[in-house]
Amino acid sequence: MVSVHALNKLPYSKLDSKSVGIRGGVVFSTYSSLIASSEKGRSRLQQLVQWCGPEFDGLVIFDECHKAKNLVPEAGGQPTRTGEAVLEIQARLPQARVVYCSATGASEPRNMAYMVRLGLWGAGTSFLNFRDFLGAMEKGGVGALELVAMDMKARGMYVCRTLSYKGAEFEVVEVPLEAKMQDMYKKAAEFWAELRVELLSAGAFLSDDKPSSNQLWRLYWANHQRFFRHMCMSAKVPAVVRIAKDALTEGKCVVVGLQSTGEARTEEAISKYGLELDDFVSGPRELLLKFVEENYPLPEKPEPLPEESVKELQRKRHSATPGVSFTGRVRKVAKWQTGDQRSDEESDTDSEYASTESDDDEFQICDICNSEEERKKLLQCSCCSQLVHPACLVPPVAESVPADWSCHSCKEKTDEYIQARHAYVAELSKRYEGAVERRSKILDIIRSLDLPNNPLDDIIDQLGGPDKVAEITGRKGMLVRAASGKGVTYQARNTKDVAMEMVNIHEKQLFMEGKKLVAIISEAGSAGVSLQADRRALNQRRRVHLTLELPWSADRAIQQFGRTHRSNQASAPEYKLLFTNLGGERRFASVVAKRLESLGALTQGDRRAGLSLSAYNYDSSYGKRALMMLYRGIMEQDPLPLLPAGCSADIPDAIQDFILKGKAALVSVGIIRDSVLGKDSGKLSGRIVDSDMHDVGRFLNRLLGLPPEIQNRLFELFVSILDLLVQNARLEGHLDSGIVDMKATTVELQGTPKTVHVDNLSGASTILFTFTLDRGLMWECAYALLEEKQKDESSSTNSGFYESKREWLGRRHFVLAFEGSASGMYKVFRPTVGEALREMPLVELKDKYRKLSSLEKARHGWEDEYNVSLKQCMHGPKCKLGSFCTVGRRLQEVNVLGGLILPVWGTVEKALSKQARLSHRRIRIVRIVTTTENQRIVGLLIPNAAVESVLQDLAWVQDVDE
């Protein structure tokens, strides 16, 4: 029997010591324990390493290893302690066998940094270090990530299984803003813009010892984003309630997924207003109140000048501008010593003696009349220490004076100083009280704003309350509507019979038994919870999983989706991903879509495993270019590449009006800085910093804080420019779409595949496959396509066969065209290469081709071009590239390097970089399936002109390895 020990339950002493007594077995540690240490500085990691010993060759399993993913963060971030600890324990146990285990191991390539034992980078590989590997993967795009997964499988180091999504349904539901919410959102956006101006004005009075302006604005934008994310969630509550009720009516049950519960905002409101409230707490309102209360820039509150400090102020004022030294005015008449040969000690002794002499023997000089007088007959100023006869003063002083008497000059100056000091303190007090008053007015405005309630409480209330809805979250209490229907009361989630730490398990059980048919889950409460239609459970209704709020990361999204889709289920779930029609909310979808795509590529070797959000991936290289073009257009540095929605080229004023509104909107959310309104032109000017020009994430974040109308117009223009760039890249053959499927009428393997490299460590081979592709489309197939299309009554009259208006090398070309996916766009088929990559606008089609009315002429021309293109490109027999040219040629020879790729990646990349044609220099990953044997090969496409160079370089690598 193998003993298992929880590390966090053990003392920090040596595990194999007499006091602990663990000689062998399994030690389990959470990642939190791994980075923990005692008060004396002894760490758990050190404890484990000491127990294992330097020669340890046992097994180390990192379960849920994605917890260590942030070892190499993005620019500006710091590596996490967990990532560093996972890396360190592997380095300190070099002989240990390591297993990385996770359902979401790496949602992007940088998250693989801790997987050092895979051998994908380092000595003896194509990549000197992880940075080189990461650079190659980012350059290679999604296709390279798919190749990594397949490469690891080929070497036997990677096992991946996934639960089938058969039967599961995915739907993206767009939720338009209701009129009330639209008005609410608009007013909130306007308030945030006004708050920004107010903070800029108030921040000008901040003193140097206050938090920096940068800190204030970091907090501002963080709360700005959180606020509008709450607004987006609240806007979807009516749709969630409606869909949930429909699902319950259809005999299904509902799971609502969100990330944040708003517990902190609720508890703050309870602490301020008490346990009984008029209505549910508004998360956005409490967030705003907290931000303004804690961060509004207030000048330092001045302290009033104490009365007893006047004498001290006199002395400080005088010491700052001293007159003649007091000792310089003292003459020791009776005991004057002229000797100059005394020692320092004697001098000190005399000084002490002199200072203790009786006043009767001391004479001083009056500072007014300069006559000598006994000390006791003179008055001494308590401030400047000057000595004067009482009779010399104007007016003369005849009465006795206090010990702190001061001369007229000092008294006058001190009074002036105190008055100035009081005036200064009064001004500071006025400024402080004014700032406090302005803050109070802002807080009153926030309290008067119409803002939505906390979505979690709202949904539970509208779906029947806690008796009908199972809540599986991390919060301890909740607001419940009173039985009378008026007001709400705060109460603990648990009852007397259920302990707080067991309340989520209890709620889950009620849901699985069918006593509650709606469950709401958050990230904090649902970790490890199974809510699928389990065959062993009483509640086997089909689950309808609604995502009210998408997680920030792909792995968290997968974890949330996995709550309702597990093994042994009676039915697969329906997933409904809810988005508002606000352009800014696409930011959240963009982050998850990008990482779901690369997660599917890394974990399954197929980017298509990334669910259904790929259409929302805006944060790409094309997205960054589109954003730069949008910004330059709005700043009038370049013309806009496309007309904004609602504008016409015939009405220049409409375009100018859009640009003016766009500028004002970007100024209000801090994208355009240092803005100035021209006195003569009336135009806004400013600048967009270089770091913002390509920051799609920041653009979409800030977009959320704009009123819906201008927000959507800016977003639509951005997406239109992005679509244009992607379409152009596709036409030019530069679009990275991951692994490209090479399609043809027939695909045949030519000859025997050639082994060109063998990996010494794994024995896996790199193999060169040569295929022959026939891309042509026979007349019979083309005619059948047209007939099928013409059966549709809505088919366009422009569909049919066309002949080119111009001749090319003495021949005319023939095409088949019919209406495509969008109005005015036509799919084009050619006899030589089949379906064209892009759809052609009708205007271009009619400009280049004329429609044929004679089917016989079309058939003759089609078959002639089909036969000629068997072995000849469209440039004719005298083409300079000869057999290497495949433009317009039916038969195409394709070379694919398959099998083990990563060990030879650098060699292939170097060989391709020498190619003359630009399109041949880029690494392209393709998937090809033979027609007869149905053999599937995935690998690097090697252009025909580059095959010899690649083989030579690979032979050299093989020699070096041997």
C-alpha cells in the first residue's frame, strides 16, 4: 500500500526526520504550498528537494500545470512565483521524470515556458532558448502551433484526448440594448467623460507627496473598464431571463456562467446602509462611489496655527535672518583678559565661569544710544536679543515688562508673519473645502444616476428567488426580496443545517436532484464542480449553458464550459454565448477567441477545436494595421480607406462630421492626447502616442466608454477596414489561416516517400512526400453545378458561362460564375484550377468577361482550355520558369515535408529564405488527403524550386548529427 501525504499538513522540518518519519510514498502539494515558506525562511520547495535528493529519478507530476503558465509574461509583466517555483524544482531534480497534465495546458505559446523537459528548445534543437522558440511560433502563426502538437505526438511525448462535442450546440446570441438601457448607458458614458475632465482639473492641485498622476489614471481606466463590463452584463439580464424561462418550458434546465458576483460591492453597501435596503445594490454605482471617494485628488488639509507657537515663530523667523552676534556685543569689563596664549580647555573654563557671573558685575551697551549700562537696567528683546534703555524706546517704557517682551520692530514683523500665515492657511482651507464640496457634488450625481442592479441578484430574483435557483459562487451572503415585495434583506447563503464551506456542494446537489432547475456558477465557486446531465443523477434534463460573462482567458473559458459537458451524460449541452450589440464588448470575445484558437491548435493539432469565437479575433496583425489606418484617417493624416457607415462620397460634410465626432469621442476616452480646439478652424487637434497606434486591446477597452451610437460607428469602420485587409491578404496569398487544406479534383502520391532526416533521440523521421494534384474542372461537372444553381428560384440572371473579352497569348479564357455569399459578389470556376480563391464583384466580372448565350460555344472553349492546361501553364510553352510555374496549370506537383518537423525547422527556414520569389520564403503548413487511399499528411509546403536546396541542407544536418 502506497502512503499519500499532504505537504501543507506537515511541519517544515525534514520529511525523512524522526519527527516526521516519511521515508517513501507520494507527497501531494498545491501550487500555493509549493511557494510557501515558514517564518524562519525554510521553503516547501527546499523541503521537497531535500527529501528527494539530487539523484532522485522518480516521478514528478504537475497536475493542472497551466497554473504555472505566466513564467514568461507579456511585455511589462513579472513572472509569477508559481512559474518560477515549477521551473526551479525541475532544475534542482535533473534526473526526475516529469509529466505535465492539464485540460488547458497552453492557451498561447508563451505559456509553455515552464515545460523545459519537452526538449523543444535548448542545446541540440533548432531553437537555442525559449525566446527563439517563441519567436518562431509567433512568426509561424496558428499553423506552427498545430505542428508543435503533432510533432510532440510523433515523438511519443504527448497524449491528448478530448471529449466529443457530438450533440453539443454552440450559438452566439446578439442581445440588442433595450431603449432604457441604451439611455442609461449613454448617460453613464457622458458622466465618465465629465469625471475625467474634473479629475484632470482637480489633479492640478496635487502636491508632490500625493500618489502620482500615473497611479490615479491607472485606477481610473481599470474602474472604467470594470464599470462598463458590469453595464454590458446588466444589459443581457432580460435576455438571460427570457432564454432561461423558454428552456424551462421546453423541459430543459439552465446553467448561467459568470466570473464576478459583485459580492464586494454588496458588502460595501450593506456596511453603509444596513441589512435592509429599498432595492438590490447597483454594482456599477457602488464601484463608481468607491473610486471617487478613495481617489478624488484632494489638497492636503492644513493644520491651524497653534496659539502657543507665536514665540517659537518669532525665534524661527529671527534665526533665519540673524543680525550681529550676541557674543560680539558683550564686553567683560571687569574680567577682560588680553592674554592670547590660553589653551582650549582654559578658554572653555573661562567661558563657563563668565556665563555664571553675577549680573551685578556685567555691563552691556544699549543698541540705541550706544552707551554702556548695567545689564539689569537694560531691556532685552526675546526675539532679536538686542539690549536697550527703557527710556530710549519710543514711546519710553516706564512700567515693568514681561519676560517674553519683544521690541516694536520684531513685534511688527511677527504680526505680519502670523497674518500671512493665517491667510495662507485660510486659502489652503478654502481650497480643501472647495475640493471636498466638489467631490460631494460628484458623489450626489453618482447616487442620482439611473444604473442597473447587480446581475446575479437580479437574475435570481426574476427566476424565482433562492428557492428556485442554485447559486454556486464564492460569496457568503445575498440580498433577497422581502415577502411583501417591498425592499430587500441581506442574509447568509447557508442555513443552520448547512455549514458555509459546504453550501456550494449542497446547492449543486439540489440542482442535480432536480429540486432546483437553474444554477448560477462563478469561477470562484465552480472549480471541479460537475453539472452535466449525468446518467446517475435524477436531473437528466438537457443543460442550456448561458455565458453571461466570458472569462478573460481561454483556459478559464474551457474550464467553465466543462462544468456542463462531461462523460457519462444523457445529453450534450446547448451553449449560448451572449453578447450585446456594442462594439466595445467584442474586446472580451476577442481575447478569448484568440486564445481558444491557439489552445485548440496546441492541444489538439487543430485550430478548429477552438469552439465558435474565431470571428471575434480582432487582436491580430491585421487588426493592428486596421487600427492604425482608422486612427490616421480620423486624425486626417491619411484618407479613410473606406466610407464610414451612414456616409456617402457625394456628401463630404457627412464624412467630415463623422471625423469630428470620432475625434471628440477619442479625446473623451483619452486616446487622443493634448487636444486643442483651433480658434479659426474650429477643428480639434492632438496626438495619438505610438504605443496606442497598434493597441487593439486598449482601443476596444476605451470604446466601451463611449455612447452606443458613436461606439458602434467607430467599431463598424474598424471591422470593415480589417475585413478589407484580410481579403487583400487572402488574394495575395499572405493570409495566415493556420494549416491550409490543399484541395483538388484528384490527389495522388507520386513514388515512394523519402526519409530525409532521423531524430537521434526519438528515432522519429522527417519524410518528403511528393503529390500530383489535378485541379481542373471537367465540363460535365461545371454544367452540373450550374444546373443545380438554376433550380433555385432566387438564382441571379447573371449566373452562367462567360468568355474573356481580351485574348491572352492568342486564346480566350472561359469561366463559370454564379452569385456567391454576398449580394453583388460571384463565385468563379475555371476549367484549369476549379473554384477561385476569391469571389468577384459583378462590376469586375462584366468588365473582364462577356456572358455566353451559346452552351455549345461554352462547352467547346471549356474543354479546349481544360485539355491544353494539362501540362502547360497559362504563360505558354515559352514560360521563363518552365516546369516550376503552376499558374493556370491543371497538374501541379506538390512537395510536403511531413513527420518530425521541429528538429529541422531552422534548417528549412534558412533554405527557404534564399528563394528568389517572396511567396516561396514564407513557411506554409498544409494538410493534404489522397483521393484513392484517403491518406492524410500534414507538414511544410516546400516550393518545387526550393526542394534541392532544402534537401542539401538537411543532408548536412544529418551528417552533423551522426
